Amino acid sequence: MRSYEDQVAAALEDLPADVRTAALDDLRAALLDGATEADLGSPAEYAAHVLDAFARAADPADGVGDVFGVPFETRGPTDPAVRSRIWSPADPHILVPRMFGLGWTVNLGAVAVRLGLIRPDDWDDESLDDVDPGLLTALRYAPVAWAVATAVLGVRTWRRGLPVPTHLDLQGRPDEWSKPSAALVPVAVAAGFAAWGTRATTGDDRMIRPALGAAGAGLGCAVAAIAARSVGHPERVTSGNALLAGAAAILPLHIALPVVVALRKRWKRR
């Protein structure tokens, strides 16, 4: 016969993994403290209580909340207030709720403060006004450059008419393949991020939105580059991790450039 914990775990199998783990950790702690079935109710009753709590928390009025200590966000990166979390020097928290779904993302502003690169009060709503508008325009359209590079790689790979790798093993060799048209998927992804990232906006979002757009388009470009290198050469080792790491660096670098320019101008005036 299955234990109380195993029965609850089975009843919670449809919950997101992070939430399910947190709920079972809470149950395990209660059992270790001496709680009995009489205290907690039957496994079905306990699981129903957890599921009800998750359902209530998953639909907050403001779109953000937490379930068993794991934050969630339902508004997504289309909301400027949500996007602003990735650059908020005044917020001391390095890990902040991610832009969509369960979990955390990194507050680059808090990282810069912890590293001693800036002080929390070095940045305000007017800081970005010190940046040359030409630089902000260039950054705004940077996602387009990544999208164009992705299109060149993707179309060339597709026109070869060969199976396209969709997964690499730990050594960097392709071990799963798809039809040639799969090479166009990262092209569509990069184009979508470019179209979104270049839309006009205000405030700090003038650097945050293009940075996210460039990061998404850059990721599409990295995937297209991996496919272009690997197609037709299943034996070839591809530095996929290096390419993906490079794509991940686009976001902090894209934000760092206007921040450095703005702060240098501000410090010179002091």
C-alpha cells in the first residue's frame, strides 16, 4: 500500500513541477513534525486543499503572486512594468519573479549594485535622457540585424534540402533530425522578436524592450547557426553551448551600453 505522501504526490501530478515539489516539501515537513492523517485529512482531501489553494492563487487581480513560495506572473513581457524587473537598481533583490510563468529571473540592476558598479540612487527615470538619441535608435533596431542574419542562415540551410538537426547530444553532435523546413522556424522566431522589439516606447523601456527583442532574435540566430553548421554532417561536433551562451550575453550587454554612457555623462557633471 502506498504511503500517505505517495498518494498525495499522485493526486498532485498535474501541478507545475516547482509547485508540486514545494507542496510535497511542506507535507513532508508536517509529517516529520508529527502530523497525522487525522490532522491533515485523507490524502485526497489534503491534495484537494492544495489544488484549491493553487487555483485561487493562480488568478490574482494584478497578475503576480506566489504558490508555496514560488512566484508566478501571468501578464508576460508585453507589460512594461513586468519587463522593467530586469533593470531595477533600486530593488535590492537579484532574483525577481520571471516575466511569465513560475520561477525567477535576474534583476541586472541589482547585480550591478552588488558588484559595486553603480549605486541604487545613480539611476532614475531621467538617466536615459543623457544617452545620444542616435545610440538609442541603433539599439532599437539591433534586433532587426539579428533577424536578418538568422534569415540568411535559415534560408540557406532550408534550400540545401537536407534534414535539419533539432537536438544535440552532450558532445555537440546532432542526434535528432527533422525536415528541411525546420530551418525556417528560428527565422520566424527572430522576425517576431525583431518586430516586437523595435516598437516605440518610453522611459527605461527604450533600452529594455529592444534588449529583450535583440536577445530573442539573437537566440534564433544561434539556433540557425547551429543548424547551418550541422546539416549534412552528423559526425561534426558543434559548439552549440558556446553559441547559446553568446546569445544569452546579448541581453546584459545591450543594457550595459546605454547605462554606461548615461552614467559617465552624469558623473562628469558632478
